[in-house]
Amino acid sequence: MYPAELVKPMRQDLAVAGFEELYTADAVESAISKKGTTLVVVNSVCGCAAANARPAAKMSLQNPKKPNHLVTVFAGVDTEAVDAARSAMIPFPPSSPSMALFKDGELVHMIERHHIEGRPAEVIAENLMEAYNEFC
């Protein structure tokens, strides 16, 4: 577990962009099962989350089509919520950071850590926007 004071600015980075922070398995299951589309960001303290994942998630929201619901869980902190999110992302292996788009409770698009590391935020955001255009 990371100290709360360490992760607070990393949490706020997505929260101020409109992402709801989820802390429990029930909250994750409820968010994913909502009608419409839900983007789930598994946030992390790693450098690729700071340089690539969080900026990409925020940039992707500039698209005309975007998810109905935006939520985030924090790896290494919100264990119960992260486990629930990762369970919903099967068959993809656990990774953080990662991003998953759900439509009416079904996983329709996944971006794993290996799609994030070493890629510019703009490229990741474009990937998300293409998914939004298809599913939102």
C-alpha cells in the first residue's frame, strides 16, 4: 500500500478531469454495469501513468463522442476495487496502468500497460477516441 499523501496528487489528476474514484468492489461492479459506456482507468504511481496514461485519458475526453461514465481505481491502494475491475477485464492479465471501456456491462476495448509504456499520450488518446467513436 502506498501512503495516501503520496497518491493524493495522482488521484486528483483524474478526479479534477471528471473521473469518479471507486474504492470498493460493489462500487466498481455498479459502475461497470450501468447502461451506456464506462471508461475504467486503473491508475498507478509509475512513470508511464504520469507521462502517458493519465494525460491520454484526459486528452481523449476532447472527442465529440465520449463515455457516459468515467471511473478510476488506484493500483497498490484500492485493493478491493482494483481486484473487481481486473476481474471484469478478464481475459486480459492484470496490469497497471490500464484502461478499459465497457458498454452495458461488457468489456469492448482494452488498453494494457504494454500499450501505454513508451507510447506518447497523444497516440494512446487517439486509440481511446477511436473506441469512443465505435462504441459511444
